[in-house]
Amino acid sequence: MRLASAFFAIILLLAGFIFFTPAPQGFPILEYHSVTNKTDPESEIYNVPPAEFSAQLDYLQQKGYTTITLLDYARAYNGVEELPEKPIVLTFDDGYENLYTEMLPILEAHKMKAVVYVITNRLGKPGYLTIEELKEMQARGIEIGSHSADHLPLVTLSGEFLENQIHGSKTFLEWNGLGYIYSFSYPNGVYNREIVEMLKQEKFFTAVTGEAGLNDFNTDPFLLKRVNIRKPRFGIYEFRWRLFKAELFARFRK
């Protein structure tokens, strides 16, 4: 009985907080990993099946969202262009091959954009994208970003080892014909000031974290917030909750 009363009180406090605080400004960045029906038990939690992914994109379109890339955001941040009325960014970490075989056709059917962050030393290995697939994805409107060379915990590295993970991954993609790489995704969303400064020195424009919230032109472009989209257990209702989670965290930060 006490537990139920406490839970009800928390719900009332949360409802009051939401009702009496102004809606936060900003746009969400969604963090995906894999889109396929074929998964192993270890990676299943990070996967969204194709039918669920398509339904999520349907929902975003129904709600009036327009997808942008982080290069679009960087241009708007610097006053070069304007963002749409209700922007959203779809990001995909790690660089699994199903992003080319399964995610991309669904994305194109919805006429949407995305950003794919790759672990460069895994490219071409079983289950991961190849350079040629990346080039084709880029030609079809996907922004390619770096997710480091080996997906190591960068905060435990320093000096040449840290530089290899950041500089090495960026130059590898650029030297293999993918043009200028503008954006970085911190492995496991973890970073420190040294890593941020190194990204600036390497001429990245933006970087994404694993912290939930919304983003606007007051957000540090190297500390952009994201909402993790995992395998849905409750269909579109769970997806709607994760979108709401971004708004909720933005309210608390205010």
C-alpha cells in the first residue's frame, strides 16, 4: 500500500512539473545501432527490427518532423542556412552492414536523411559496412561520421593512442574517398575536455554524446544530446516514450 501511494505521489509530482514548466525548445537526436531481423542475443537489445523502424519513421512524419544531418545543423549554427520548423536527426553507431542492406531502403522510402558513425578498423569485416558501401550511402544522402578507430574507452587513453583513435579514423575515411568528415560519436557516449579539444583541433564540427535531452543553438556543438532507441518491447508506445524522454530531460536541465 505504501509503495503504491509513493508511486502515485511521484506521478502527481511529475505531472505537475510537466504542466507548470514551459515546453523546452530544441530538437532531438536519435541514437540507433542496428536495423535487422537477424540478431544474436548479445546485440539484440541494440537492434530495431525493420518493420518497427518503418513504423517509427511513419510516426515521425505524422508528427511533422523533418530529418536533417549534423552538417545541416552545423551550417545553420554558423548562419549559413536555416533549419526546418521541426527538425530531427537520426544517427546510427558502429557501422553494421544492415544499415546498407535494410535501413537505407526504408529511409529512402520515407525520403529521410541520417548520419552513420563507423568504427574504421571494423570496416570490411563480417557484418560491417565496406568502404564502397559507405561511398554509395554518402552519394545517396547519408552523412558519414567517425566513431573512432577501435571503439575503445577514449577517456582511458592519452597522447599518441588517443590521437590514433580520433585523427586516424578521420584521415582513414577521408583518404579512402569519403570527403571531409565533420562529425564524431564518442564511444559509449563518454568524453572529457581533452577529447573535446582534440576534436576541435582535428577540425570536426560536431560531436554526439549519450546524454538524453534536446539541442538548439545554445547547445555546445561538441556535446550534442541523444536519445538511445533500443529494441522496442511495447511497439510505437515505447518509441513515443523515448521521444518524450528527450523533452523530459531538457525540462529538468532548465
